Amino acid sequence: MNAFARCTDVTTRCAFCGKSLPIANGQVQPWRAPNGQFFCDEFCADDAEEIRFQRHGLARRRAHDRIPLDSVR
């Protein structure tokens, strides 16, 4: 298997669950997220977005929690 074949395989798999992307009339019909990733359906796209949001939201909350309330006033 050459490097080009591995690169094309990435675009035929869901970025979230790894399943093959749906094919209709001989063409790949993925669900494309705004960030350019391909998903097998809108549910995988939503789940991936939710995980990304939780990771980034949790980091911001932890940084915010470190500020003592007395220094805010």
C-alpha cells in the first residue's frame, strides 16, 4: 500500500466513529462539518462537536475557577 492510498482512505472514513462514509449512486455522500471533517451522519458530527465543546469549555472553567472571588471585587 502506498502513501497515496492511505490518504484517500482517510476521506472514506467517518472522523468520529471510523465507519465507512455512505455511498449513493457510486459517489461518497458524507456529512461535512464546518471545520472540513467528514462524518457518516449528522449524529457523529454532533457528537464530535459536543466532545470538542466539553473539552474546551472545561479548560476555560478550570482557569476561571482559579481566580479568587475576593480579587474580582
